[in-house]
Amino acid sequence: MPITLFMINIVASSVVFGWLSEHTQRSVLPVMVMHTSLNAWAGMLIFPLAATGATYAFVTALLVVIALVLLIRGGPRLQRSDSFMTIIPTGLLTV
């Protein structure tokens, strides 16, 4: 597996997982299910291609298409609507 294909896969899957997390009220469970299914389905459904690396390229291409659709259609809506970080009261930061 070429490193460039791996890096493209990581970036595309990060966009998809981030979108999924943000649109499920930051629930981790759907992201974990999707991650597990991506790891499992390619070897099961496209078994003859698994040895050639074409399966990984196919999954990467699919993730890139999904990520591009989310980025193009989502635009500014991909950002968080509220602050994820909570402000720590200054009294708790004593050294």
C-alpha cells in the first residue's frame, strides 16, 4: 500500500467521521460502528480483490467522494455551532 494512498484515506475518513460525530450530537458510537464496518466490509464483499490492494484503493476512492460531497454541500455548516471546550474556573488553576 503506497503511503500517499494511506494519507488520502486518513484525511477523507477524518472528514467523514467528523461529520458523523457532529451530526449525531457528538456520539462516538456511530463513528465506532462506521470505523468497524469500513475495516470489515471490504474483505468480505470484494474478496477476490483483497490480495491485490485494489480493495483499499476502492474504499479510499469511495471515502474521498463522500468527503468531497460533505465538504461541498456542508460548507460552513460543518463547523460546531457551540463551543466544545468548557471554561475552567480560575480558582481551580492554582499552582
